[in-house]
Amino acid sequence: MDELPEQDVLIVEDEPVVRSVMSHVLTTAGYSVTGVENGEDALAAVGSNRFRAVVLDVHMPVMDGIRFFEALEVENAALAGRVLFITAIADAPQVAEFFARKKCRVLEKPYELRQLLDVVSFLVGRPPAREMLV
């Protein structure tokens, strides 16, 4: 069986502009990136690529980030351990309880692009190829 193509980061974000900015920042820093708009598309991407990390929004149509994460835990537990949640609703009771129970890495919107780069660098296991002023 052929090996799956490898990418550094899967971005799962339903807002096209936010997804585009994150993708631009990470690719400019030297990471290979795939972006999708919901958890269902993310499951398909994980089935056809190997990713080193996932940057995951919580609130999305079709399949939200929490449901995707739960499916990912079953399908690829190692990758589930390298997920960064990005959300504006981290303090919502059910979301906060989920994050605490699963010991998730979370960046709350709004966040600094430097924070995104720092966490992605850690999850991918290597620093950015190019230093950026963010």
C-alpha cells in the first residue's frame, strides 16, 4: 500500500478569511498546510493524508470541532494528541468542561499570530523555516 502524502498542518475553520489568514501565516513560515471548512471535510482529509498537527475551530456547520475531535480520537489517537483548538466560546460551560476533561490545547479568539506559530511549531516538532514578524 502506498504511503499517504504528508502535510504539516490541517486547518479546520469554517470562516474562509480566517482559514486563509492562518494558512498564509503558516505557509509563509514554511509549513505545508491543508485547509478545510468543517469536521466532515477534515475526516476525509485525515483519511487521505498524514498530518503532524490540526488547528481546529469549535463552532462550525456540518460537523463541529468537538465531534470531529471525538471521531479523531477513535481513528487516529496520536494525531488527536496534536490538536490546537481555536475558539471564541472557550468559556461556554459545555465547551470548557470538554476542554478540561480532554486536557485540550486552546487559543481563544482573538489571539496573536505569534501564539499560533508557537503552538504549531511545538505540535509539528520543528520551528518555522522562516522567522516572521508577527
